[in-house]
Amino acid sequence: MQTTEEPRLECPLCGQGHRATSLRRGERALCVRCGSTIAEEGWFGAETGFVFALTGLVLLVPALLLPFVTLRKAGNERIALLGSSFEGLLANDFGLLGAWVIFCGLIAPLILLCLVFALRATARSNRWWAWNAPLRQWAERVQYWALPEVQVLGVMVAFFKLGDVVAVSVGPGLWCYGAASICTLLAWRRFNLQPAPSADGASESTEPPTRPGPSSLFRPVALAASAVILLVPAYLLPVMHLGTVGQTTSDTTIFSGMVQLWRQGLGGLAVIVFTASFLVPLLKLTGLACLLAAVRWRRLQHARLLTRIYGAIDLIGRWSMMDVFLVAFLTGAVRFGRLASAQPRLGIIAFAAVVVLTMSATWSFDPRLLWVRSAPAGGEVAKS
């Protein structure tokens, strides 16, 4: 094992500095202080991220052009594409929500794959070295809002929610999109856990992030408080109206939609909706409140546990977007005029705002504030 005199790898969660070390295939480098993974050497080499990014880009082309789903009602057939969600929301005067859905479901994953592809393709080129650091920063920002896997889950739940309203068959576009979402996740993981290359091809850490300042808590507190306020209309107002000829229909709230799935015998899906729509936002806001309170009143005796709580909050928060994708898909796909139609309601705007605010609050919280009592010192990484 070779080390340098100065720390070269800094843990993004606690700020602990580490000396660089070589990893064998399948090994991970763990932070000696908080235990998080800061580097990983995959079984198939560093170029795996490049391969996944290229594959994802190729798959997004048929995912965008080929039929996503085919719906049939009373002899009428409708083919929905990936962009139909935006068209449906725009037709119902929910254009801003439609733009956000298409950004998280298509544009952000596309940008992320392009950035990972470009960074891996030029990793050893001195000519493009000056662009490496800013492109890595953009990739980190974009990946936070790239949610293709959440959209896939939302579409799958929508299939069961349609029930007897329309007949649905999966198109090749959805299969390609699902595969592209997996490639996006794997490409980012393989890229993110690789140290940044230097101009001469050696690995080195990126510049250490700015240390927390006195006003570091203001933004996450404001965002979390706004999310709490919007939870009331998000849960009380209807989010969608799904109507069909011959059936009594009414506006559906998040809670009534979950009850409907349960009564249809789809208890597993009802649990998924309950977890993503109720438990995740509430647990996330509760966890953020605990972290903010711990930093504000210096209750940092269990900093390692608090850091793990932050990691869990950061991981699960994105799945609350499932309901937004579900409503967007139904709005764009179920458009049979008087025979069957789906229209969004104001509650989905409030719920989407809650998701964005909670994710933004988590993003703006600096987990290194949990470790301000102990100054980071250089040390060897732990391997596993």
C-alpha cells in the first residue's frame, strides 16, 4: 500500500481526510470516522461507468421514439409515448408540472449520462483537464434530480390502478426506458466512487468543499418549514380525477387512492403507495428536524449515527416523486374523451412542491456540521 504525506481523499459526509491507497477489484474504501464508502474498485474495472453511460444513451433513443404503452377502451386504441405525460399535463394547464416531470424523467438522466460519458472518455486527456472539475460538479447536481427509476415504479403502479378502466399492454419503449434507468444508476455509481483523475492520469481527490458557515442552517430550516406547511393541502386536496362511462367517479386524494388499491385486493401496492406518499415525507421531515436540532443545540455525541440518518434520508427522499409520475402518466395516457379520461388536480401541485422542498432541504444541509466538534485529521482508509 502506497501513501502520501498529505491527505488526498476527503469524505463528503464528515470531512475526514484520508491518504490515498490502492484498491483491488471488489474492494471498497470506507471512511475511518463515519464509515461511509468514499471509493470503490469494481470487479470489471474503472471503464464500467463509461460502458453503462454509453448503453444508457443508446437505450434512451428507442425509449423516446417507440410506444411506451398501448391502451384500449371500447374498440378505441391509444399509443402513449414517453413524452405523453408532458402533453397531457400541458393540455390540462399544468404545464409547469409537466416540464418538471419531463426534466426529472428524461432531460436530467440524459444530461447525466452525457456528462459521465464525456468525463470518462476524456479522463486521461490533458487537453480537456480544465473542464474536469466543473463537469463533475454539474454531474453531481444533475444526478440528484435524475429519477428515471422512480418513474418506472410510478408507471407500474399506474397499470394496476387502471384496473378495469382500460386494457393496457407494455410497449418496447417502456422496456428500453427501464433498462436505461438501470444503466443510469450503475453509470453514476461506478463514476461517483472513482477518485477524480489528475492531468497526468493519476488519481487524486477533488478540491475540499467549503467548510460550513454560520448561516448553514438557515436554508434547510426554511425549506423544511415550507414543506411542512404544504403537507396539509398535499394530503387534503384531490390529486387526480379518473372518470369512465358507466361508473361513479370522484376526485381522488392520495389517501383515497391508497384505500382504493387496498379494496381492489392490491395490498402490496397500497403499502408501496403508503410508504412513498406518507411515510417517506414524514420520516424525512422528522429526520431533518432531528439533524437540525442536533446541530443547533450541539447534541453531537452520536455523530456517526446522525450521519447514517442523513444518508438514509438522502436515499429515500427521491421515491416520494412516484405519485407525481403516476398522475402525470395517467393524465397523458388515459385520454379517450367521454369514454375514459384522467385529469390532474391542485393537490398534485402541492405534493410535488413538498417533494422538491424536502429534497432541496436535504441537499442544502451540510452533514459535516455534525462533526464540527472534532477536527478532521489525515489517516488511512478502511478497506472492505
